[in-house]
Amino acid sequence: MKYITRLSLLLFLIVFFCSLWIPKLRYISESSRLNDSITQSAEFRCQPVDEQTAEVIRDMKDPGEYLAVYWLESRFGETAGNLSPDESISMRKRWERADGWGEYLSACQSIWDDLVYFPVASSENAGFGVSFEDSWMFDRTYKGERGHEGTDIMAEKNERGVLPVVSMTDGVVQNKGWLELGGYRVGIRTPHGAYFYYAHLDSYADIEEGDEIKAGDLLGFMGDTGYGTREGTKGKFPVHLHLGIYVYSEGEEISVNPYPALKYVEEKKIDYQGR
């Protein structure tokens, strides 16, 4: 009888301590997904947003925090199901105790929370529009093999200098000028710290480095400049806008896939009447 009593007590203690430690171990396991290198991971850089998630964030003004939680909970889209906005707020409390949460959240917000407009404005004078697909890390060969760190927005007619390119965000003009790969390009630093890169412009608007701009301000006109050592090289590829988005992580500038962000603002086009 004593043996049975002791065995029962031992089993009770085992079950009791397991009930205390299993949630703790689960939390430790889950929080390990969040580490100092998460923003440099292929999963984060891909910025996965499926159709269901796109519907959830469609009318959110600041979707960065929601996506930060959703990606951690879903292992960057590996597991099925979506979170409601209320669920994401509740689940955030768990993640914000983990090391690295602050930097990770800031990176998500820097990509998503300053977005206002699609980067190619509507223009009646143009008479044609644009199309784009997810070309993240497609092969590129000019100046050596590499992955495509951006999204190409293609003009439906191969006419340079017609379609107006506008800033997707508020920000400051950090870079303007010629690059061999990017042609005439503009780089905008946003309020949350991301760097938006607009390349292959045919011409510039009246902007200079250091200027503060608002979302929707004209940056220039879509073109086909670049892929030449001589400034002003044109005609090496069809007319398009290359959009890149970069965030800082651990002192490095990391490219992320702009395609989901472009889909988020696809219907948010500003009308341009200036030309």
C-alpha cells in the first residue's frame, strides 16, 4: 500500500512539474525563432503575404506590427491560418518579452508603415499603364551572376519619359544620380528608416539630395537608363521602373522583396496632371 501511495505521489509530482515546465519550454522554443539575424534570413527578406493575409491588412493604415506578429506565429507563412487583428495584439505580448523584438518590429514597420501610394501615377496623357510580377531573386547576368533584389514594374508600351514615377512614402532624398546598374536613380529614406530605391528613370523632377518630400511627389519619369559605363546609356532593356526596398540590420543594408508592399498599394494610385 505504501508503495502504491509513493508511486501515486511521484506520478502526481511528475505531472505537476510537467504542467509548469512544458509551457515554459514551449515559450523558449518559440521565442528562439526571434534572434539577432532574423531580418537577414531568407524568410524575412521574402516578406510572404498570402491572399488571406493581404485581405486582413488591406485597410490597415499601419500593418507593420500585425505582420511582425503574424510572421512569427506562422513561421513566415509555413503554417496555415490567419490571425485577427485582436489576436495579433494579444499575441504580441508574448513576443515583446523576447530578445530582438524591438529591432525586428522596427524593421517590419519601416517597410510597411510609411506606404501610401503606388509608385507609378495614373496619367491620362500616357494612355497606357503598367504590370508587374514577383521577380524577387530572378537571375540577372549583367556584371556577373546575381539575384534580382527588387520588383520590375513594366510599361505596357515601350515609351520612355511618359509614365510619372512618384514617391510611395514621405521621406528625404538621400541619393540622386547615375549608377551603372540603376541608371538615373533616386533613393528616398523614409520616416521609419527604410530606403526606397527607384531606378532606370528617363528624367528627374525638380528634386535634389536633402529635399524633404511627401508621398505622391513626382520623382521623375519611367525610362530605360542603365547597364552602361557611360552616363545616359539607354535602350539596353525595355522601359520599366525597378523598385528596391532596403532596411538596416546589424549595421548592414538588407534588401527585401518589394512585391507584397506593391500589391498592398496597387489600388492606391495618385492622378498626375502635370504632363
